[in-house]
Amino acid sequence: EAAEARFIANNPLSKKQHELAVGVLPGGNTRTLLHTSPFPLTMKQGKGAYVWDKDGHKYLDLVGELTAGLYGHSNPVIRETIVSTFDNVGLSLGSTTVQEHKHAALLCSRFKLERVRMANTGTEANMHALAGARHFTSRRKVVVFSGGYHGAVFSFPNGKPAPNTVDKDDFVVVPRYNDVDLAVSTIKSTPDLAAVLVEPMQGAGGCIPGTKKFLHAIQDAAHEVGALYILDEVMTSRLAPYGLGVKLGLKPDLVTMGKYLGGGLAFGAFGGREKVMAVYDPRVEGSLAHSGTFNNNTLVMSVGYEALKRVFTEEACVELNQRGDRLRERLMQVTKVTKILFTGKGSLIGVHFVDKSLESITCGEDIQDKERRDLRDLFWFEMLEEGFWTTRRGFVALTLETEEHELEGFVEAVGEFVERHRDIV
Ligand code: PLP
């Protein structure tokens, strides 16, 4: 309560902004996830590795726009590409473009896809991948996992489709991620199964990595019953040079992507086996339409291409994820003997406050009813006071701009938090 009172006192302009915004936006906001009580902070500028709020506080940006902000706020390649595309190409040409081909070719070679198509968001990528799988198999049902998040209209918290999930009745939700037997038996016993859709590491579900055994077992089971295996790499493609699926030796029929692959602008893509992707080939009679005014807009195609080719190279990818692994280890060191747990892989970290010591978390159900929301909120308020911008629900996505010494500053702040609150952590 004291921390919340300080938050209110320290942020009068954000508070005012919120009061104005609720007059036109329900709840004052357009992204539910970003709503925080008593009001969200309004950021007004990002530069390099930092963001500034309306009241003038400076924060190290550890939100990284939920992985889409991989490049930070001031990458010169991105700036130069935006300006030169505007000056020399134009924004959207109402035609197929060279830029779309170039980005598609790069995505195919980098992520080992035979064919790819573009969209505007990860949600759309999953929507089209599911429609494609249904068309290809002439079946309808989709197996997904509790805690899975596949976009605004495809989320499955607590073992059920969220109320806004489209075609809710067509999803069969396996109640525990990483439970091999339960998943395999569900896949084998679901009639009319078109696809199994899974994140190789649950992102929004708490940065919980899928085990290699689990991800291979469900792939094999899907194939055994003639269903497609769709890997949602919207968050995880950044975790290894060719994506997490390739690193784990998986062979999905379709892969969905998005976030940072548009260079920080709105982006989505889905791709995979040539035979499956042919359902979207307009030269084939009876194929599916896949339209979208901005699917191939020159700005995103150019920026996404240059950023992946020149900035997030395979070497940069390895280095960033090593930096993340080192950070996670350091965070665990300073929180030893507490009930705070850091999950995830490489540059994506989940922060969990639970009511008893846990070695690891293999699915959301491990921590259901054990989460200490009071402590989580206290952590968020106090990290803000220390100058660190993290998500309230405990998610950290590193950007390329963040340097080792800045991360060490975060480790120190977390260590001090633990010391300050010894009695409750
Ligand atoms: N799939 C996963 C795994 C995601 O984490 C997200 C977004 O967080 C999406 C899909 C949806 O992407 P978008 O927000 O671009 O629609």
C-alpha cells in the first residue's frame, strides 16, 4: 500500500493522462495487458535502451515491447531504412514488391522454411495457419495447451479458451503443458483433428520452456493421426539463430512468426512445408484466399529485412541469448533461499513469486493458486522507483541495446529488494 501511494504521488501526469484517456478508450487503453492498477504509466519517449514516462522518470527498458522491441529504440539501420524506403520506394504500392520477396527469402533461409506468407500480427499468422491446416486436412479441431497464448483471439488460460477465442468449440485444451502422456492421449483420441498448435516455450503463460521430449512426442502423435504440427514461434524465434524449433530438432509442418521480425513495426508471418503452404497458392484451383492490405507493405518488408540481415545476425542472436542466460543465473544467485523463481530461456525471462520454494515450473498449473500477487506488485512498484521498466506480471525481454553493466544494475536492485523484504520473500 505504501508503495502504491508513492507510485500515485510520483506520477501525477500519468494519472492525469489516464483520466483523460478513459473518456474515449474503455479503461483508457487499447492493449489489455498494459493496464495496471491504479493507473498505467504513460511513456512518452524511448531512446536506445531507455524509456521516459510523462512525469520525466527514466527507466532501463526491460519490457522490450514484449519481444517486438528487440532492436531497442534508436537502431541506426532501422532509422536509415525507414527514411530511405519512404524517400525512394513509397509506403505501399498496391502491387507485389521486390521488398516482399527479399524478406520472404531471408525468412525462409534463416528459419528453414520452404514457403512463407506475410501478415500484420502474430494473431493473424496463427489465424491463417489454422485456416490453412483445416483446408489441407479437411478437418476442424485443434489441440492446444493450457496457458498457451497464440494471439488476441486465441488464448487458453487455466485450461479453457478465453471468452473472446474465435471458434471456441473447435479447440481441445490439454490441461497441462509438458505432460507427455496427457497430450499424446488427447491428440490420439480427438476426432476430426486438423492440427496441434503449440509454443515451444510458453511466453505469455510465464516463460515456461517445453521439454524436448514433450515437443517431439506431440509432433509424432500429430503426424500419426494425420494432423499438422504448428509451432508458434512468434516469441521464440529469437531464442536461437534458426528459431527454437530448429534448435530442438523439430520438423513442424507450419511455423508462425511475428514481433521483432518486422524490425519493430507491426508484423506477422507463417510458413513451412511447400505442400501445405500450397493451399494459399492462387494459381491452384480451390485454394484459400489470403489477403490483407498491409501484408506486403514496403516499409515493414524493408525494415524487417535489413534488421534481420544486418542487425540480428546469427552471431548477435547467440550473444544476446547468452547475455540473457547470464542475467538469469545472476538473478537466481541474488534470490537464493527465497521463493522467487526465474524461468525462461536466453533473452526471455519470467519472474515468479510463489508461496513455497519450487525447483522449476513445468506448466502453469504448478503455480496456480501459489502466486503471490502482493509481492509481485510490490516488486513492480519498487523496480520502477529504482529505474527499471518491467511488466507487472513478471516478464523481461532483453533488447540488443541493453549492456551488461546495466543488467548488473538490475541484479543489484533485485538483490536489495530481497534484503529489504527478507521477512516476506
Ligand atoms: N503467439 C505468441 C506466442 C505470442 O506471444 C503472441 C503475442 O504476444 C502472439 C502469438 C500474437 O502476436 P500479436 O500480438 O502480434 O498479434
